[in-house]
Amino acid sequence: MAQQISTNTFGCAKWIVSSDATQGTHTTIAGALTSASSGDTIFIRPGTYTENLTLKAGVNLTAFGSDSSLNATGKIIISGTCTLTAAGSVTISGIQLQTNSAALLAVTGSAASIVNLNNCYLNCTNNTGITFSSSDASAAVN
């Protein structure tokens, strides 16, 4: 009997988010965050993702390949609040973060929570952009 081999047809990335289910492993960023573990990177394809996310320490979010919004065109938009309360760091790269009746980023709690924003575009259309209320002296937004 021949052995059946399964391949990831999306490329070498472990987690890919796409609004088109045939182009990724998840259709929501929240779903990918649930599946991911520390050390993983979630790649996000173009689209607007209206979600409030609880970021996971050690799990990074990045634009898929050349799909980043480095020129502020908003190819990949997260409309909602990204919250980090856990100890550890998260890097968000090449993505437009947009307010949606609340802050686009919240760093809260008492842990050393660090969020690194790399080549992101922050669109604060209807609220405060970033709320920072962590009581840990090591917590930061870079």
C-alpha cells in the first residue's frame, strides 16, 4: 500500500489567516491565536479583520509576504482592540491597526507585557489609539 503524504499547500508558514478559507489555515486571527503557541508567527493575508483579539505572549502577527501596509494603504487591517495582559512579548509587523469604538491596542494587568510595533500604521479614527495601564515597570509599547 502506498503511503499518503499530506502537504501544506499554503507554503512553509504554520499559521496563515485569510478571509478565503482556501488560502489559509484560519479565517479569523482569533482562531489562529487559539491554535498557535509561543514561538509561532501568524501570517495574515490582505483584508479587513474586525476582531477584538487577546494577544498571546510569544506569538507574533505579521503581514503575509509582500502584503504589508508599509505604505499605509491598509492592505491588512485589524479593526478592533488587540489586548496583551500576559508576561512576554508580541511583535506586530506590517499591519494597519484601526480603532473600532475602543483603543486599537491595550496593554493591561500586572505582568511584564511588551508589544513591539514594526512598520505598522495606526489609524485612530474614533477613539484613543493606545491604552497602557500595566503596573509592571518592565511593560512597554515599542
